[in-house]
Amino acid sequence: MSDGEVKGSFYRTEIIAQLFGVTVRRVQQLTQEGIISTTKILEDGKSVRRYDLVPTIQAYVKYLSDKAYEIGRASCRERVSSP
């Protein structure tokens, strides 16, 4: 672990939605699609699901990057196939 790195920063859906600039529903969809995932933790003696901040951000950035790459490739194919 490097200096300044906090081990296990777990956040609620609402915080992740605010961070990503999307709705809570979209965060839930991303989770259902397997793009980001939750982790079970104990909070106030109860088992709850929360998002581990760093892996969640990394997964979302990868998803957006992959999506942009696919769009870019499709755009190039369209230009190549146009007369």
C-alpha cells in the first residue's frame, strides 16, 4: 500500500452516482450488467453492500474507454466503406 492510499473506502450508491454524474438507477444498471460491483461489508452490525471506491472508478473508466474505442472503430469502418 502506498502513502496516502486508504484501504477499503466503501461508499453508498448515491455517492457513486454523484461522483460519476449519473443517476442512482444508472449505477444500479451498471452493477446488474457486471461493469461495476459491490462488496459486502459490516456497517453498524449489519451486512450491507457498498462500492469500493478505487476499483469501482477503475472499472467505470475501463468501461467508458472500451465503449469509446468501439465507437471509434465503428466510425472508421463507416468511413472506409463509404464510396
